[in-house]
Amino acid sequence: MKKILILAIALTAAFSSYAQQDAMFTHYMFNTLAINPAYAGSRDALTITALHRSQWVGFEGAPVTQTLTIHSPVNDKIGLGLSVLNDKIGPTQTTSLNGDFSYTIKVSKKGKLAFGLKGGFNLMQGDLNTISLDQKDDISFANNVESEFLPNFGFGLYYYTTKWYVGLSAPKILENDFNANNSAGGTDDSNEQRHYFLIAGTVFNLNKDGSLKLKPTTFVKVTNGAPVEVDLTGMLIIKDKVEIGLMYRTGDAAGVLLGYNFTDQLRFGYSFDWSFANTTGKYNSGSHEVMLRYDFIYKNKAKIRSPRYF
């Protein structure tokens, strides 16, 4: 019965149109390109960010996610990026590859507005034969999950200054049918769902010399048939080196974040969150996330904002 429960959770998370399907990140404020293509090139450097998330550690079949993003400005207006995601939930796995394009215009003395496009594909795979069932003849699991190649595209807007930012995006516009290639056809319950994301954040000094700063951020997720989910995070920045933060995700989790800037170019981050509202919280050791980011600084130092908070 335990394995059936695990499979039900996995398939619900992966295929149901009445839940948020996109991967979850506590380090959303450092993994922005995965959320919004308009972010490409905004750091005035060739930026590489790698992230690993193990959700509900100790719970068999729980989500495990990795992302790798690379982006850079081409000139003062155009930015290009590449986003790779691998997301495994129970017997299902999704691999995504997307190219990102941004076009930036200066709209005020300190502010810039970027328009972004994202395009690529998702490769979805599943194998129910790997599941051990208590009832081997259960017709609910009689048909295997076929591999699906699903192209998609998205858009984003991103306004930013050196002190604050706000962005709106929909990374996947097409609501692809997971069962389009099956003889029985698909249903509304097996479609990808369009997600809308709103991100915002700012940074300000807590003392006169600027050695203590506070960086509050938020991440709002909206999709059809699911409650609006909001991440609220506050990061205390100490001498632009050490970062300590608290996070709260409505209806789901609370946690802590730790970060260290080894140099102006290299940052390491770790987070732990616990799903207090999810019944799986009784059977797991929480969710862990590690992140590493590196900026390859260009020779034109006049272009670089150092340190860069977003």
C-alpha cells in the first residue's frame, strides 16, 4: 500500500492539471533565468548557476531536481541564455532544454526594462514497471507511461535597477497533452498547465556604513485550478560576504537559507525547508537545496555593478 501511495503522489504531481507542475526552488532569487527569460544578460557577466534540490528527503519517490543556467549579454540591449532542467518524481522524469533571449531598453536614469522569450522542449519519460504493487493486477497501473517530446515557448518581462526589481513571466505557453501520441487520446487531466510567475525584490542598508543589508524577495505562482502560492524570503547580508535568511511558502513550507560569497564572482548557497502543511512531513527529513553561481567578469569594468545583488 505504501508504494501505491508513493506512485499516486508522483503521478498527481507530474500529470494533474489541478496542481502546480513546474519544479519548485527555494533559491528562486538566484535561479531567475529558470523562471523568467527576460533576466538573460542582466548581470553584465557570463553567469553560470547550478542548483540541486532534494525534496522530502527519506520519502521514497520524492522529487529530485537539478538545473543549470548560462546567460550573458551580447551587447547593451541583447542577452542570450540556456536553461537545462532535470526533474524526477517517482517513476517519471522530465528533462527540459530551453534557449533564452532578452531585449533591454533603458526607461529611466536608473531603470531598465527587458523583454524575454524562451523556447525549447520537454522530454517526459515514465516506467510503471519499476513499481512494486501490493495488488499486481490493479488495472489503474495496467498501461505504461509513454515517452513524450513536448515543444514549448514562453515570455517574460523584467524591470530592474541596482536596488530593486520586478518581473512577470509565463515560461510555458502551450498546454501540451501528455497522451497525444496514445491511441486513446488525452484528457484535460493530462495536460501541461500554463503557469504565471511574479517575482520582486529589493535591497537596502540597515546601518550607515552599509555593512548590514536586508534583501526581501517574493515569488508568486499562479496556475489554473490551484491556490495561489507565495514565497516570502528575507536575507540578511553581512559585509557583502555572509547571507542568512528565512523563507515562508504559503500553505506549504518554512525554512532557512545560508549563503557565502567567496569572491565577487563565486557564490555558494544552501537552504532547508520543511513542509509543515503536507502530510509527507511526518515521514521525511525536509527538503535540501544547494546552489553554486559563478560570474565570468568582462574586461570592461565600467559595465560591471559590483557587488551585484540580483
